[in-house]
Amino acid sequence: MKTLLLGMKDVEAALSMEGVMEAVEEGYLAYHRGKVRQPDIVSIEIPENNGETDIKSCYNEINERISVKVASGFYNNGKVNNLPTMIGTILLYDGLDGSLLCVMDGSLITGIRTGAAGAISSKLLARKDAATAAVFGAGGQARMQVYGLCHVMKLQEVRVFSEDQQALANYQQDIEKNTGVSVVVCHSIAETMEKADIVITTTPAKKHYIPQSLVKPGMHIVAVGADMAGKNELDPAIFKGAKIVHDSTPQCVSRGETRNAIMAGVIKESDIHGEIGQLLAGEKPLREHDDEITIFDTTGMGIQDNVTAVMVYERALQKGLGNYFEFI
């Protein structure tokens, strides 16, 4: 039995934001329709090395593929070595016989499928005239979120803030070069939030830094960074009265920003509007008025990795990318 090996360059050659957005939407719908078997995420925290590792897996009945992703975030990387912060690997299996079809780099897939998810939420929930995004963090995911956003709306300005001042200049250069959107490097949270229509949080913070007082009517918030218990970027009070949408409600209630709001007594689980798959299926209302505050809480799902990895695998076969190896 031969297995295809795809390195980062192979995966990159098989990826496109448009294709990933389409795949992720299909994945959300499959999950909503009960076609996905997705176990709980396994998380390992390694605080002594400022790192964490997540294992996300699922079986998708529609494409008959099993995916297992091991993804790590080591936040000293890039400062003490030349490694990226996010490192991941995806194993793709045939759901008919369990054979290992492909081993591929998962770092790019994790980044782009998360950026696609944020963009899909903005397409559904942001105001139609939204033109300014406030971005917190200046890493890879802060870039991917903007790249995705540019595919669904006419973004005019990105306002960015990060405690890593050294990273901001590179971030500004990359975004302006790759999107043509003007980037304003900000020096405070309040300055970043000025005139923002969409707020995107991508940091590993464990104590919230965005106060309720800075959230204005009509904003759409994409909460990305808080993807496990103990992380927190948003003041829980922001959730009160907002339209709250999840990728997976069980995950967001147990490990997302929503968990913090429930624990603080600000909301109950019954206050959650629904999952993004329900919105895509037309079963739940989208934004209903311009003053509404909407929140997309995303903790990342195995089905996103599954559909993206299958897309990459099929494109790699078409393009003749990668190399084959045999375990047996």
C-alpha cells in the first residue's frame, strides 16, 4: 500500500482561499446535518515551554474519509529559534478500509481553514457596508483572517495591535502587499477599536483585554484565540444581548469565549443563537439590523481539517504533487 507524502510546498500549491471557503462551508453543513462523527478535542498543555498541542479528528460520511490532525502552538518559536509558532501534521485515511492515504503538512491548512471560517462568519453576520477591521495579534492567523475577509467584502482599512512590536512592521508590509488594503499600526487597544466594523482576536491571551466599553453597536466580532479553557480575549460582558454564533456549540461552551461568558453568569446556553451550519442551511436568521452586535465564537473543528485535507489530497493527485512511500 502506497501513501502520499505532501510537504508544506506541496500543500501550498494545492491550496486556495476560495476553494477552502467552499470546502469549509460544505463541512459546516455536513456537521449540521449529522454526517460527521467528531470526537472531543484532546489538548495537552506544556506551560514550561510556552506550548500546547491539540488533536482533532473526525469521520465525514459524505467524502468517506477519516482525518487526524496533531497541531501545536509553541509561542517562543521565532524568538528563540527559526521555527514557526504553529506546527501541524494531518493523516488522511480511507473510511472504507482504514488505509493511510496521505500524510501532509497541517500548518498551512490550520491557518487557512481558520481564516476561511472567520470570513464565512463575516459574510453572514457583518454589516454589508463593513469596511474597517480591528485585528489583535500580528501572527499567521492575524494574516489569514484578513486574507479571507478580503474575499467576502470590500475591506478598506485594517487597524492592528500586538504586544509584539517587532512583528507589526512585517505584518503591515505583508497585508498591504498581498491585499492592497491600508494597514494602520496602533499603539493601544482603544485606538485599534476606533471606527472598527469587524473585530478579530487571534492571541493566546489568558486575561481579557477588550472591554465592553469599546464594543459599539453594529460590530461583528470573530473570536479566534480562545480555543481552550483558560484562554480569554473578550470581556464576558460583551456577550450580553449579542447574537452569538458558534462553529460547534458543545466545543465553544466547554473551551471557547462562550465558556467564559457562561461561567461569569452573563449568559446561559439558551441565549446562544445557533451554529454557523444552521445559518448556512437557512434555518437561523443572519444579522437582522445594523445596530446588532454579532459574535462568531470558533474553537476549530476536525471537519474543517477533513474537508480541506481532502481537497488538498485530490488536487495533489491531479497535479502530481508529493512523493509516495510505503510503511509495509
